[in-house]
Amino acid sequence: MPYLNDAEGTMKRRVFLFGFAVIFLIGAGCVGPSRLEMDYGTSFNLIKFNQILHSEAEKNLEPVMELDGVSAQGSMEKYRKEFEKPSEMGYTPLAIGTILGVGKK
């Protein structure tokens, strides 16, 4: 054994390194959750919670009586008329990727 040829020594080194890599990967897989994993989804839940004004509102199935019919109809007509008139800008603001004709209709 003290007189190993080069091929045997290389093979033993490879087996040792492979075994070490396997043990390392198994050990790394057993690590507990990281700080990021523990807080995963917290910001989404906080935003959702802060946007809900009345958390018990889903249990109330009665219609909302805050806006009368005449006011609602006027609001909807005004909203629909906004889409009938042409844009006052005269150009398309989303034409960013074009090279020729930037800002032209």
C-alpha cells in the first residue's frame, strides 16, 4: 500500500472527493429554513390585510346602499363618454420600442 501507483492514488482521491461531496450535499439538504423562507409571503399578506377596510364585509351579503341609482347612472355615463372622445395628447405614449415614427399617430 505504501507503493501505490499513480492510477490507484488518483482513483482513491476521486472516490474520497465523491464521498465527501455526497456527504456535504446531504448535510446541506438537512439545514433548517432560512430567514427568507420563514418570511415568504409576509409582504403579500400585509398588503392584502392593509387594503381590506372591513374584514367582516364578506359575511354581509346585503347590497351596498351608499350610491343611489341616479348618481350611479350619471357616473357610469360620464365614465363611458370619456372613451368616446379621441385622446388629446395626439401621440401614443406606449410607442417606446419604435425607432421610426416616434410620437406620431
